[in-house]
Amino acid sequence: MLLVAFSGGRDSTVLLDALVRLHGAGQLVAWHVHHGLQPQADQWLAWCERAATRLGVRFGHTRLGPAPAAGENLEAWARDARYEALWRAVAACGAAALLTAHHADDQLETVFMRLARGSGPEGLGAMAPAEHRPGGWLLRPLLAVGRDLVEACARARGLEWIDDPMNADQAFLRATLRARVLPALASAVPGLRENVLRSAALLRETGEALRAAAQADLAAAGLGADLRAIDRCTLAALPPFRRNESVREWFRLLGLPMPTQARLAQWVAQMLMGGSASASVEAPPWRFRRYRDRVSAERADARDWRRDPPPPVALRWRGEPVIELPGWAGRLSVRASAEPGAVDAAWLATQPLEVRSPPAGARLRPRRGGPSRTLKNLYQERGVPPWLRAAMPAVFVGDRLIYAAGIGMDASGPAGGGHRVCLHWRPDDPEDPRSARFEPAATV
């Protein structure tokens, strides 16, 4: 099953007609996105449904919400909302791919639009004939065909189509390029379209190579599948060009718009090159934080644990293997253990326990026979950033600290015998920044 973006315009009408002849109507879904930007939008929807019905093609549509407020980028809104609707339709229909009717002149306009906006190699590479998106394959089968040939095909087939007046509205950059700029250039430069598109293809290859190199640099910096953290020293040691490309690629992977040169320079200075122990940069909907040599990304609306710590919880252990701590968005497991710090299970069952935020001055002995250390020192040693420490639960028996999340059990008590257990806490959400693997510094 293939889903065809069907506006009812000449280009998508030609594409749908050709696909019916090539693949058969039963293999296609024509999907119309109703933008609501023109008074005729309802009539266009009805026209598209009739056209699809005549071809025997299954039809569907999406009505977009209200247009953006005055002053916002209408073209960008329409494009983003249209693709979001189309990918939802692909998922709903179980389609193998989304097909659009972009052709060679659309590609030429796109290259000039991106050049005017200062895009880099990947952006100037414009549209690929086929690319894999998160929602599936996006195919543009007409991308090597010019507008003149598409129109000739439409005339030869006796097709009818809709003319959207926005396509000729020179308030929009694309329409201005189409009506005035590109015809003037084409008259002065024979072969303009073919030459520019050849350059775009080369730039697209360059952009793909740069992206692959940036991904390799990010992997070397420890970026994992969750995309949440890197080692800043690895990127800081790179030549500036590779360093900047790696940051742009991280932004792209997180779904962020590309930063301007000034914003990129500011980000690099604060996150990678700065001398302070910690820093924070907002890039909604993300927030980047640096602590020592680790730069992490978290949702900008994530809870501020230092200002809003979890509430203390009083409880008794009654032998259950798991103790739920909903206020802490996690759970304590209790498991048999012979390791130092394990406590007698019978003793633990008789004690009133309290789970609360760890006071920085509280002390814990991480290994038997070793010195006791303050939690502040132990968390610093393990690289737990200050803004997470208030959310790492500590378990007390009266005033005695017996367990601290991210560090472990206190080994101050007697070794003893009998059935012994250890506590272990983990958050419910595997993407919770508190689920990071914090390791103690190597000891000599």
C-alpha cells in the first residue's frame, strides 16, 4: 500500500494518475490535507474525493487546526502541519511509503530558498528522491522531471486539476522565485536547472558524509541510543569544524532547529569550552546541562528537584521484594545479598524506615573498613550532578543512614550472619536522568 499526498493540483494529479496505471488503484490511498487557508478549501476537498473515486482509489483527508497568528511563518506552519498529518495517515493506513509530487523545478526553487536563508551543504542538497523518515519511506518519483514535462503529460492525458492561488502569491518567497527570479536567471544561464541540481546532488552527498562523520564523533563522545549525554572533552578536542558539525547533528537528533552561528558559538562556549564546574543552556523543548565533563540533555519542563524535592516517606518493610515510592517516581527493591553493607533481614523488618532527600552532610561508609564520607563528597566523586542529588532517595533508620541511591549500602554495621539483604532504588522511567550509570572514581 502506498499513500499519495493529493492536493488536487496538477502535479499530484499527474502522479496519482501515473501510479494507478503502474500499480493499480487497489494499491493506493490518496490523502488530502485541508489547510483551511482559502475560501475554496471545502470545495477542493470534495473535488479531490470525486477525482480519487473516479480512479477507483481509496481516499482520506485531514482537516488542520487554526492557522497561526499573524506574523508567524505561514509557509512553515503549512508544511510542518501537512507532513505531520500525512505521516499520521501513513501509520493509520499501514502504508509502506508516502509519495509526493515534487518535481525538478520544485527542487530548483528549494535550493535557491535555502541559499537565500544561509543553509549549509546538507540543506543546499535539498530533497532526496528517497529518504527514510521516522514514519517510514518518503518517495519523490517525479524529482528528475521538469514542470514542463509534467504539464505536457497532464494535457496529453486530458487531466483536470485545481489551481491554488497561493502558488502565484508573490508575498511568498517560492512564488517570487518561480515568477521573477528563476526565469530571469534561466534566460541568462543556459542549463541553469540541470547545473544547479547537479550541484545540489553533490552537496547532498557532502552533507551525508558530514552527518556520518558527526555521528561517529558523537558516538566517540559516548552518545547512546537515548541521545541524552556526551563527554564534553571528546568534542572539545575536535577541530572547530567537526565540533560544530557534531553539535548540529546532536540538535538534529533531538528534533531541534539548527542554531544560528551566534547561538552555536554560545552553546559551544558554555557547554564544551567553559571553565566553570557547571552550566545550563535552554533550547526549548530541551535544556542542556554541563557538570564537569558530562553534557546532558533533559526536557526543559522537567521537574526541578532542588526546588521541589520528593516528600519524605515513612514505612515498614514486611518482607516484600519491592517497595513502591510513587512520590519519588521509582521503587526500592530488597534482595538477598552477602556483600558488605547488607543488613540482617529480621532486624530490618523491625525498624521504622524513612525515605527522604539526602542531607549533604550525612555520612556513609561505602566499604567495610574504609572511612565514612559525606554524601556530598561521594556524589561529587561519582559525578552525580548537584541538581539531581535531592532526588536520589536516602533510607534512614532513625538518624542512621543505611542506603543512598547512586552510592549503595552503608557498611558501618557488623558483618553478622543469617539472611542478609541489600536495598536498591531505580526510577520507573528508564529515560529519567537519575537512571544514569554513576560510577565511583577509581581507587588506588
